[in-house]
Amino acid sequence: MSYLALARRLRAEVLDAPEPPPAHCMAPTTRAPGADPIETGTIAAVLLRGSVIGDAWLVADDDALAEHSDLAQSGLPVFRFAEVPFLAQLDAEALRAVAACKRAFPTARVLQ
């Protein structure tokens, strides 16, 4: 599944969330007013809220992480879009283990 398809699927959960994300999660943006970041491909990071690993950041790439360095300091695991295909193959226990490692080392990469 491409990151764009994943972002579309998560749009209702993230953009239409019943409560706004904490203030430290609101990164400034340079996109044009009214432009949909999912449709234009300019999405940099998504705050995920899940029952398996809890809250986690999903970032586009290292450039997005460098631009929003506060994400790595948020205390939440940080996953990259490129890691999603591998993570999708894991069971809940393995995913929790990866998330625990990423909480300790937020900018670590999942290689295989």
C-alpha cells in the first residue's frame, strides 16, 4: 500500500478527530490555504493513534523529520512511510516490540 493510499485511509481518523492534537503536535506549514496535503503529496507527518502501539508519528522521510525535529523529541515512536510495508507484515507482539525500540531510539530505522 502506498503512503498516499494509507494517508487517504487515515484521513477520517486524523483530520476529523474528535479532539484536536496537543499543541506540540501542530507543526507550522507552508502549503497554500485550502490545499489538501494528501491530494497534493505535501504531507510531512501524521499522528497515528492505535490500539496496538498507541500514539506514534508517521513521517514522509528524513527531510520531513529534519524539518520537524520536534517530532523525534515528542517521546513517541517515529515511523517512516518507507517502513510501512515491512511493518504491515508483523503481528501485534512484534509491532509492539518495534514501537518500544523506537520509543527509546525515535529516529532509528527498521531495515528488515
